[in-house]
Amino acid sequence: MVKQQLEKKLKDYLDNKKEVYYQDSINYVSLRDTKQIDGSSKKMHIVSYMVSISNLQYESDAFYSAAFDEKTLKMEFIVGPQSFEKIEE
């Protein structure tokens, strides 16, 4: 149940921001210890999705990961190959 709920939360967030991503790529990964900016660790649910980053035939897609707090299920940040977005909601 939590897996589907988090996948839907991420989909709704991306759709509301009008982000372009592969619609069928949103996938719950796992609950894991995640390193925080301050160096501490925190258990977070990770949900990944794929984005097209160029029109080249090869190496044109990238994975992004959204991290949700284990207890509150609030999305806290999204990490990409060269980006970090802190979610302030």
C-alpha cells in the first residue's frame, strides 16, 4: 500500500510542476538509510523515475530519485545525476 501511495505522490508532484518524465517509469525502490546534507543518516523511502536529458541516441536518459520520510511519508528531496532539489511543501 505504501509503495503505491508514494508512487502516486511523486506522479502528482511531477504532473503539478509540469515536469517531463517517462510516465511508466515511476517505481518504488526500497526503504534505506539515506545520507543527509548535514552528514547524518535517516531512513527514507526511495522512489525512482526516468527522464530524457538529450536527443542523442545513446546516453540520453537519466534516473532521478525522490526520498520520502519513513514516518510522515513527506517528500523531502529529489536527486538527479547533476541536481539536488529540496522539497519545501
